[in-house]
Amino acid sequence: MDTLNWSLRHCLKPGDIGYLTWLHGIVYAREYQYDITFEAYVAGGISNFIESFKPARDRIWLAEVHRRIIGSIAIVGRSRSDAQLRWFFVHPDYRGKGVGKALLNEALRFSQQRKYKTIYLWTTSELDAAKHLYIDVGFRKTRERRHMMWGKRVKEERYDIRL
């Protein structure tokens, strides 16, 4: 990671939300053939996050190289004891370099400091590398459902971890 020379921040700047949404849309379309409704889903969720943001319960982290966003992760407080992990993303050019693991560890550390008891996330069955990271830190699959979304048939999977 040190040779990659990347940094992590959690203060958003103008343009971050649009760029993060764009990255998700472009990469997921290319890698998983998700249509434009996926990008709209990301945009809506991030918009809601920003509008209801409470620093005591919520945080988003952005990984950067030369001030260019290469990764993200967020914790969204859902109750006093439960939070949702969202927008976990590493640009394809930076995968396998420890960025994802560092982002995930930062999100878990924040969650422990905020005394959340359970963190959950939804992902799809196609995201194997992310699922391996989740399982490695203690998440367990608790639910799955299949349906049409984002222009294709998708199997969503929920993972939970007790802190």
C-alpha cells in the first residue's frame, strides 16, 4: 500500500458525489452489465445519505491517488445499534493492492467506536472479491433474494456482522 501512495479522507468536496456515482455506473455497466437504473440507484442513495447526514452516526470515506477518487465505503446509521455498509468500491486499476481491505477496516473501526452492535450490507452474488473481504472480517450471509433489477436478473445477498 505504501508504494501505491494513496490517501484516505472523509470530508466530502464539491464533485465527489457526482464522480462517485459516475464511477459506480461506468464500472458496474462494464463488469456486470448493469443498466442506467443502477447508476440512478447509487445517486439516489448517496443523495439521501448527504441530506440526512449526521456525523455522530454516519461516515463516508474516499480513497484517492493524486486527488483522484479510486475507492469508497460508507457507514449509514440505521438505529442506535444497527448500521448499513454501503458504496464499497475500488477502481479496477487499484484492486488487489490492499485498498479495499483498508477501507473495510476503517468502516468497522468507526462502527465499533460508535458502538454499533450489528453492521449489515447488501451485495450481489457476482461480487466475489468483495464477498471474500466481508467473510474474512467476520460477515456472514444471512439472506438472499432473486429479482429483476438494473436490467438483468440479480441475486442479492445480505451479510451481517455482530461487533
